[in-house]
Amino acid sequence: MKNINFEYNSWLKSDIVDLKTKKELKEISNNLDEINDRFYQDLSFGTGGLRGILGAGTNRMNVYTVAKASQGLANYIIKNFDLNHRIIAVSYDSRIMSKEFAEIASSVFASNNIKVYIYSELMPTPCLSYAVRYLHCSAGVMITASHNPAKYNGYKVYGYDGCQITTNMANEIYKEIESVDIFKDVKRSDFSKEIDKHIISYISNEVYDSFIEQIKSQSVLYGDEINYDVSIIYSPLNGTGLKPILRSLNEEGFTNIKVVKEQENPDGNFPTCPYPNPEIKDAMKLGMDYMKKYNAEILLATDPDCDRVGIAVKDNKVNEFKLLSGNEVGVLLFDYICSQKIKHNKMPKNPIMIKTIVTTDVAEKIASSYGVKTINVLTGFKFIGEQISLLEKENKLDSYIFGFEESYGYLSGTYVRDKDAVNGVTLICEMFAYYKTRNINLIDKLNELYIKYGYYKNTLYSYTFEGMNGFNIMQNIMNKFRHNLNKIGKYDVVESIDYLNGIDNLPKSNVLKFKLKDNNSIVIRPSGTEPKLKVYISVNAKSKEQMIDCEKMIHEEIEAVINK
């Protein structure tokens, strides 16, 4: 157990801590709850790296916790790679302090005689994944808190394969970080001086150009004609997506694009979308207003680090604009890719689709109809990236045709090992234009899939539990589900799967899955990056009405257990 008062006072007394940080700490001297929350633990490090609220303290994102993590990563690199292969790529998004954290991390690596390549301007997460592989790095660091509110930032670590680090690697890095004294053991230098000495170098435009070419190569038109003049609204949600998205779409031939002005430029305060997550309706509202104003046909919005994309389309039959879920877009894209590859005889011999266990099971039905094998992995696109790397080791990369997760993450190629919204946006626009050219609306196409494979509904409910007490509450709720769930309303629990036991050769994870009668299921897990408990409900029914009633009943029963 940490000595909270000792930690708090050591920060106040340290010669290394700057005056602004000390002032922030002095202002909470009479607020014991605030002091406890800032110092009761070190910011947690795992496969998602670090993520936390900005501010002073060991349980906050600041230049000192970022420097400590960077020193731990540097120690890991030094122990595991020879001198010639100690190279790290760094990128950052539009969040508050992102550029400063990227430069702090880079200067720590440079002080440890590790070569650093850093983008000269903010770049999406997939660009970081691409640079790691392109530049033959031993690791990569992306400064981002993805889709979290403005008060958060984060530090994601990638392995030499361009994939987010595995559980084993995360544990090894965590041990190194824990052994570092936050003030005594961190090697520091001046960023600009390391640039002058060329230990830190800016990533050349060649890497970015190559990334864009890879995006364009994911097209599955194979010569089919489409109308490129479809009316598109795009919002980067004040993040990193603007330049790569517009360039990719323009070079593909799309020119009728209007950007949401209020969300166009990078801004870590996210003034018009406090929760910059395209999964959330509020974040999409301004873009949908633009759709109505300009009578556009499709809206696309990417999160701050541009690895997730949400969309809305116009339903011409009722003259309304409809948001599509990540599952709906995923199955539309997957079906489109498969149908085009079959049509043009481009389907590989042993095709593979990879999805997470909380992603709609209907994808497996579609896969079976096209002769595609499905691989299910734990929640988190890093596990999809891990499977792609395994395919590479087996010389089976050509088998991979698509990977997706319900939280708006898609990837149709193997050039990166993480979800890519630049790829997602470009491919969605192509699919939309392809169907429109053939007088097919995406809503109609979705209904066609419903009729063929059954009506399905996948919903996510998040319950926030912040701070030390919140963590304990989440653990207690997980224990309740582990030991007491045998029936949900009228549905018996057919099978309980506890991934904490390491099921199907997957890493052990605090995730529960309950299979119910009639192909319904529930997945419950604490988030690895937010103070939230997440509940995923999947229902499959013969009619839309049955689907809605079933989902509502299951949700009410689950919520009763949580609130008990």
C-alpha cells in the first residue's frame, strides 16, 4: 500500500518538480479525497499503455509519469535489443499536452542512446503503427487517449511488429517502469539539442506518402465503375484525421466533400463534442446538422487519433438520417469485400476474418456463406493485430481479408496492425458510392442482410465507477455475475465462459460471456482504459419487434443485478 502523504510531500519537496505543478498540489492541500485519488496508486500500465486524467500526481498523466514510463520502456529496449536495433517511433494527436509528452518521451529515449523517429506534426495512430514497421523500429509510442474526454491523455506502446504490446511484453515493461524512481532514475535531455545531434529525427514524408498509397491499394472495385460525386460530410472531431482523410478521398476521386467547420482544426478541448467518440450520438450531432443543411448523403466522423470512424446515412424512404452502429458498418463492409472478391475471382484460397468476442455473431454467418474462416479474439484491436502477426510468421498474410470490432474499428489490409479510420473512411465511401451507383441505399442493403441472416441487435451499456472506491465496486459486480447468474428473465444461461481462466488459448482476461437460448448472449468486462464497467448484449430474432423486446428485457435484468 502506497504511503499517500509521503508521496504527496515528496512531490512538493522535489527539486525536479516545476513550480506550476507544485502550485497545483498546494491548492489541494486541504482536500484529502483529491490527494488520495492522485496518489493512491501509480497510473496503471498494461497492453493499452497508460491512460489517465491530466494533472499532478502518480495517478495522473503529466511530464513526470510520462518520463518514468519512457525510462522503463528504454530499459526494456536496452535489455532486449542490440545497439543497432534500438529505434523507437513516436507520434501524437491533438490532445492537451500531447506534443509536450511526445517530446518528453523522445528526449528520454535519446538520453538512453536510443534512436528516435518522430512525426513533425500530429498524426493518426495507424500512421504510428505503419512507421514502426516501415522504419524497422523495436517499438513505437503514440500519445493519445483515443476517444476519451478532454481531461484525459494516454501513452500507447507498440511492439516491433507495429501491434500494440502483448500481455507478456506489457508485464515486462511494467516491471521496468516500477523499478524506476520517478525523480532519481529518469535520464533527461533537451529535445532540440537531440534533434541537432540527429539522435532524434523527424519522420520523412516518404513514410506518410507510402501509408496513403497502402490505403488506396485496399480498394476492391477491381475496375467496377462508381459515381464519385456523392455528397460527403466529414468531421475529424478536432483530431488528427483531416489531412490524411481528405488526401486519401481526393486521390481516390471523391471531391464533393464538406468538412464540419467547427470540428475541423486540432483542438484538445473539443469545444463542440466534449466526448469526442463517434460511437456517441452527441459527438455526431453537429455533423448530422450539416447533412440536413447541405442535403448530404453520408456523414463520416473520426475520433481524435483517427482509428475509429462513425457514420450516418440518409434513409431515402423516410427522408431521415440514421446513425449506423459499428457492428452494422462492419457487416456491411465485410459483405461488400467478400462479394467483390468473389465476383472478380480475387478471394484467397483460405480466407480469414478476425473479430472480437463482443462483436456481432452475425459476422460468422456471413463468413460461412462466403467460405471464410472466422477467428474470435478478446476485446481490443490489439488482439486482431496479434493474429495478423501470427499469420505473417506462417506466411499466410494473403489469407486475411478483414478485421473489425463493434467499437467502430476496421482494417481491410495488413500494412498496419491496428484499426485504421483512414482505411475505414475510404472504404466506406467506396462502398457507399458503389451501391448508390446501382440505386441501392445502405439502409436497404442492411435490411437485405437482416432478411438473409436474421434480425440482430448489439448494444453496449457503460457504467462509470471512478477512483479507488469505483474500482472495488466493479470487482464486486464482476464477482456477483461470476457466481449468481443462471437465468436472465425467461432465458436460461446455456453456457458461462470465464476468460479469466484462459479460454481457447486466449490470454487470461477479466471477461465473462453468457450464452443464452435462441442465439442471444451477454459479455461483461471492466474497461482496460476507462473507469467503466461495460455490458454487451447481443440478440438475434426473426422479426424487428422480437429483437427490440428481447434486448430490452435482457438489459433490464442485467441492470437489476448491477444495482442490487
